Amino acid sequence: LIVAGSTFGPAGIAAGYSIGLAVSWPINLAWLKRTAGLPAKRFLLQGLRVLTAGCIAFVASKLAMSLADDIGPVFEILLGGSVATVVYTSVLASSRVGRAELKSFPKLVGALRK
């Protein structure tokens, strides 16, 4: 898919890669369930939760950047990134599972420092 997308330039390569990941994700979940007995449904729901939060954050960020297009490119990028971060974190924190994951984040950072 990446090779096919390369005929459309960098955006085509990115699209081919993204489509490849989207196609392989359910296959990998089925494989994990069959071979390792892992809870594929839980992985699927978590992935959908993260994708939903990302899509909502993207839309909010894009809207904020389009409303503030006269502030200059640097500030527009800073605004977009800030809005995306706040919205993404808020959407994740809106569910019980998301709050638990956000609470475990400092432990992860601490473990990575060691």
C-alpha cells in the first residue's frame, strides 16, 4: 500500500501506511486472541477509545486554528497543539478506564527514568 501511495507523493505514502495499519489491526487482534489467548475485545475497545479521542482532538484543533488564522503560523501551531492536548486528555478522562490510565501515567514516566 505504501508503494501504491508513493505515486501520490508524501501524502499518498502517509495514506498508504495508515490504511495498512487499519487493515492489519483486526488481523493482529485475532492473532493475539488465538495464539496467546489475550483479550482482543478489550484491546479493540481501548484502541477505539484512543482513536475517538484523537479524532475529536483533531477536529477541535483544526477549528481553533481556522478561527485564529491571523495570529501567525508559529502561534497558530502552538494554539492547535495546546487545544489538541487539552481536548484529547479531557476526552480520555471522561471515562472511568481513561481516568485510570491517566492516573498511571506518572508511574510509567518514573519507570522509564530508571
